Amino acid sequence: MKNLRYLLAVLLLLVPLALTGCDMFAQGEEEGEDILYVYSWGDYINEDVLEQFEEETGIHVVLDEYDTNESMYPRIAEGAEAYDVLCPSDYMINKLIYNYLIQPLDFSKLPNARKYIDKDFFDQCRAFDWEGAYTVPYCWGTVGIMYNTKLVDEPVDSWTILWNEKYKDNILMQDSARDAIMIPLKLMGKSMNTMSATNLMAARDMLIDQKSLVQAYGVDDIRDKLSSGEAALGVIFSGEAINLMKANPDLKFQPAPKEGTNVWIDGWVIPKNARHIENAHKFIDFMCRPDVAAENFRYLGYSTPNKAVREQVEEELEDKAEIAFPPEEVYKGQETYSYLGEDLDKLYTKLWLQVKVS
């Protein structure tokens, strides 16, 4: 009987250990070496490229997508998901660094990034990645004005045209606080990274004055309206210009109005809690390979900082090459968004809401 009681006691001790062991095994299986969790913008990577990466490396890619930096950030901040690679925009990378949510890259494991990514864009990243330690640029562009030459018969070289009564109900603006407020700030000769509440409120007032001229504030629907000729002018990201001009030959694009604009950069980063760091570096370096970068460019149409891509795609672009690969004067000296802190984030949100409900 004593032996039986002893045996039962041992078994009771072993059962939790066995269950723990099973859980550890399942967790270890989930965190195996042949998987990678990527969190990126929607429709921002050619699926054929992902398949090629899986075939070449044996690493399975699990891709989740987001539609704004702001919807992505809480999931990373809460740590609910352990993603291995992210692709945020400049100011959001700045915020992730500020809050210790991403980790420095090991550039010895990124030979393609070091060889093929133009130094100008690594330098541009210093505006939000001060140490140059966290980011590999993926796509870049400017915020500019697309216009229909059948409806606009004057030079489009200034943001002031968006306040021209002549185009009432024919102007499209981005439904984005920073991109919208940037425009009046530039017209006032102020930095788009200003921390002055006075400047920001003046920019809000200019947007309220403009509102009666605006047909719509939008994001994806701006492309549709411009392509179909429903509007004369629209504020868009340069990466959308090529496909729009293919869809409607009457459209032209001004990438950098004379008052200045935002040069945006989306880049690859690795979260602090990533579990597959080696695979993450392999993926980022793979995406910097010229043939892979060229395929992604063909799919997206967004400008690439990869200096080996232009010679592969230039003939295909014909007269649109200057949009995809603009001269240095378009982007040199332009500002890139920085993270301004929680208080300024809230102020931007408040001011933009005031514009929209006015």
C-alpha cells in the first residue's frame, strides 16, 4: 500500500511536468527555424517574390498586413504578436526607436543592403534613425500633385493651386493629418516637423479656408477619381503616379512643388521581441537583391533606393523613368517626417478633426 501511495505521488508530480513538456514542445515547434513572421503594408510585396524566398531558403513566410502606421503600432507596442520583420514609415520607425520596440540590425548579415542600397537614402534615414542602425530603406517617394491636363491649363509648380477657386469641387486631398497639414506648413515656409502649436493652428485654419473647394478627402479613392477624370487635381504619393498615368494619359505629376514636400521612406526593421532574427536578416537581404528589388518595383511602381534596379527596368518605363527615378534635386534637401511625441500626435489628430467637421 505504501508503495502504491508512493507511486501515485510520483505520478502526480510527473503529470504537470509532462504537460509542461508538451507545451514547451508545441511552442518550440511553433518557433522553429524554418518560419518567418512578416507584418507589412497591404499588397506591398510581390507574392511571387515571397514564393521565391521560400523556395530558395526553405523558410516559410507568414504575412500579416496593415493599412496605416497607426493601426500597426498598437500591435507592436502591446507585444501581442511576435513579428520578425516590419515595414513602417519614417516617423513611425522614429517612434518605434524612441519606445525601444525595435532592435539594431546586424549589417554584417546584410551584404546586399550595403552594396545596392544608395547611400543617399541611408543618409536620408538619419532624419528618423539617428544612428543609422535600425533601418534598411525599401520604398521611397514624395507627396506631390497629380493633375489632369484637360482640366488644368496652367503650370502646376506650387501648392497654392490647391487654394485656387477655379478648381472648386475638383480638388482631392489626402485624408491624413500629417500629409494634409504639411502642405500649408510648407506654404508658410515652416518645417513640417514643427512643434509650434501656433504654426499648426495656422495650418489648420488654412485647410478650413480651403475646405469649400475640396471635392473629397480620401486615400485609395483618390486614385480612382483621378483615373476616371472625376477631379482635376489630387494630392498623391509619387509611387501611384506611374500606374495612374498608364491608366489615363491625360494625367501628369508634379513630385515636388517649389515650396518643398515630404520625402517619405518605408524601411525594413526587426522588432525587439522577434524570435527568428537570423531569418529576418536573410529576408531583408534577399529583398535588397537587384533581381528581387526589380520584380517588386515592377509589381508596385514605387521608387526603390536600390541603385541596381534602374538599368533593369528603364526601357520598360519609357517616358515615365524620371518619375520612378527622379533627379537628385527632387529629393535632396527635402524633409522627412519625424516622430514629434504623444502630445503632438494628439494635437495633430485634434486639428485634423476640426478641419473635417468644420
